[in-house]
Amino acid sequence: MAFVNFIIELLKDPRAAIAAWIAMGPGVALGFIFLIVFIETGVVFFPFLPGDSLLFAAGVFAAPDAVTGQSALPLHILLPVVWTAPIIGDQCNYFIGHFFGRRIIKSGKVKAMTPERIAKTEAMIEKWGPLAVFLGRFFPFIRTFMPFISGISGMRWSRFTPFSVLGGLTWSSLFTFLGYFFGNIPAVQKHFELVIVLILAVSLLPTVIGLLKAKFGKKKGGADDAGADSGQLGVAGTAAPKHAAA
């Protein structure tokens, strides 16, 4: 229960969570940031962790204070932490998928790994190949499942890794620098919780759209199939008398 409360508080206000970690020491804060990003990326059971918003909030604390010029989390130390966490996490998740993936899916223990999300991830891999590993990094849930499904699908490690590294570096740098450059703007500071909600909404929007397309596309496809079957029955119905007449 304590872990659930920890995650809820982290989702609600990552800035307050990081501030509490910094109070225990910058090293502790950096350790927690590494751990959260690593777990979201590297452990298929935790796709709901707030990687985007956590990186943004961390970037805010890396920006120099307007008065003292000091930062709570020096950028030159924070960046290597947020770079290495997703890269190592992807490698871990790839090998989990490679060696244990099919058993994990059959067990049904990863409730977030719905058939629709698996299908969306597989469709990205089928369409884009290893480039999907890079693109998937920017979609919540998909970035957790992508290395896992890549390991299951038999994608070669030598093809997976370059795109994984590039995606991890780009994603972590983007959100950290967004927080670094824009997090201390007064309007952002005043409405920080709203900004976090917007980041989460924008991050989740492509996934939601994809799921809706899959749902309604399936219904439309089912109707088309039914029509096709009906047409085939009609053809068969007209062909039968001819055959009989012959």
C-alpha cells in the first residue's frame, strides 16, 4: 500500500517528490530519478511510472536559481543519470522479453499489457522495423513494451541497440531540457500541476488515438467482412441453380 501511495504522489506532483528527495541529499535524489526511469523502461510490470513528467521536474531543479545562481541538481551530473537509466533499462527489458516474454504474456500477470497495446507495438515494429524502437520511446506504455516485444519478436540485438540508445538519449534530453529552460518561467511555476497534467495528456494522446482507431477500425472491418460473406453467399446461391441445371 505504501508503494501505491508513493506512485500516486509521484504522479500528482513529481516536483514535490524530487524536492523531498533533495532534502535527503542530491545523491539520493539522483538515485531515485535513475531508479524510476530505469524501472519504467526496464521492468515490463511498471509501464505507468511518470517518466516524462519526472524528467521535466528534474530539469526544473537543474536550472540555476535566479538569486543565488546555484542549482539543486547540477545539470552536468543529472544528464548522465537520465541518459544511462533508459539505455540500461531498455537492455534489461529486451533480454526479459527474449528469454521470458512468451511465458510472461501467457501468465496474464501484466494487466497493462492488453492485446490492443501488444498489437499496436507489434504493428509499429512491422511497419518501421528497428526505427520503431526509437519512435516508441516517446509513447507511454509503448516505450515499456517496445524493448520487451522486440526481444520476443526475435529482432537482433545488434539492430535493436543503436535505435534504443538514440531514443533513450533523445527522449531524456528533450524532457530534461524542457524543464531546464521553461520550468522556472513564472506562469509555469504558478500552474506547475497543470503543466504536468498537460505533459501526461500530450504523451498519452497518440496511444489513446491508436486504441480508438483499433477499436472502431475492428468494428468497421467486422461489418465489411460480414458484407463480403453475404456477397459470397449470394454468388453461391445464384451459382447453385446453374450447376443444378447443368
